Amino acid sequence: REVTAFAPATVANVSCGFDILGFAIDSLGDKVKVKLTEGSALKVVEIQGDEGKLPFESEKNTCSVAIQAMLDQMDLHVGMEISLYKGLPLGSGMGSSAASAAAALVAANEVLGKPFSKEDLVPFAMEAERIACGAAHADNVAPSILGGFVLIRGYDPLDVIKLPVPDGLHCTLLHPHLELKTSDSRSVLKQQISLKDATMQSGNIAGLIAGLYKSDFPLIGRSLKDVIAEPSRALLIPGFYELREAIKNVGALGSGISGSGPTIFILSSNESIATKAGEVSRKVFDEIGLGVDVY
Ligand code: HSE
């Protein structure tokens, strides 16, 4: 018995929601095939699309680590062969490791006759994030598994809440040809924030969530601000501030770092603005001489 599952790319943080907000992207993502076999070992047998960079060892690969966490919880010993087909670039800030873990879990859960709900799979995928970047954050894995916009209200205990997605909301992704490891872009973050910054950040998170519930696009735009991670991380992304300036005239709601970068996301209230924002941003990268993929 074998099952193949797809899991989408995700934008984590969404500017103000460091480690607590994320949303899924339509169509871009990874696929994982899981086949039940004799024995009790998880084997990664095939990886495509990673330019040979991802590990086959089952204790290092995010697919097998996530599935192992699930099997441990069930106290189940079965063999599985895992094939990973990467559609997402590594170290891009588009939730690449999360999509692999999410697809692996959905496929493995299906192969076993669905012992878990999708919500139950999130903590297993977080174990894969711990291996991939040293921090078991859920703001990529939760939206990759559940779809849509997701809030992680708390980690202990885990409290994951699905949020509404306003009709028309579009995301443009700019992936500059750079690789940034999440562990590195977490290491540049300051560990303390001021009361003033905490107040600003809380206001923006609340504003963003209110904007999603009310389909209030200007409010969503005003709330796309981040005084916690962006000031340190933007320095690692050439063109970040130039792009923000350049899209001011096309009517986009705002821009920010997708997860830990270097991908930049832009939110727009319709497809034509999203397309225009992509074109204008591409020019910014052309001018600084850095290759970019626009999605
Ligand atoms: N919330 C995580 C971070 C997302 O910003 O480090 C990583 O994609």
C-alpha cells in the first residue's frame, strides 16, 4: 500500500506574528510518497529536486523524523519507504522543510488508515522543524498541514487556530537567489524587546487578525509591520527596503520577510495588483544584479 501527498509552501510570521502566524500558498509545494513495507525501519529511498543537498539518513531527514514522531506516539513498529519530490527551493523562507514533513505525515497517516486528524499531525511535524533548524516552531507546519491562515495562540500546550482568508487576498513571492538557513537567521535576533516595541507588535498582530475577520484590506496593510525580527533580518536580504519603496505606487497592501527569508512576500487585494507588484519587484532585483524567481 502506498500513498502520495502534496503539502504547500507557507509564509510564516506574516511580518508581525513572529513564530505565531502563517499561511499556505496555492499550488507551490513538495510531494512525498510513502509505501508500507516489511520490517520496522523507515527508509528514505529517493529524493528528487534537492540538488543532492538533503540527507537520506532517517534521523536527519524531515520526512522520516516527522513520521517517526507519529509512530512513537502510537508505539507502532512498521516499515516504510519514503520518496521525496521537492518542488520548493531549500533555505528559501518558503517553508521548504515544513512542506516535506507535512506531506510525509499526511501520506503516512493515510497509509495507516488515518489514525490521526490533521490537527493531531502538527506536533509531529514540529519535531522535524526541530531537526531542520533547531527550533520546533509551528508557523510553517501548521498552515502547510491545515491550509489557509493559521494562528499559533500558544505552544505549551499547543493551541492552533484557523483564521478566515478574505476573498481576493493574493500573495506574490520574490525568491532572490540566495540561501539563508533558518538557524542562522534566528541567531541574529535580539533576545529582549522594549515595552514600546511589544506594544507596537501586539497592536499590529491584533490589527492583522481583525483585518482578516473583517476583510478590511487597508487594516491588513497597516498591520504588516514588524519591529522584532525584520530590523535584524532585513540586513541579510539585498533589495528588501528598495522593494518596499518600489511597490508603494502599485497599490499593494504591504510586504515583509517570508519566514526567516530571503523570500519576500507581498500581499495584495486582487490578482492584477499582485502581478504588477511582482513585475515592479523583479526590476528592483534586476537593478541590483541579483537573480530572483517570482511566484
Ligand atoms: N518563525 C520562524 C522564524 C519561521 O522566523 O524563524 C521560519 O521559517
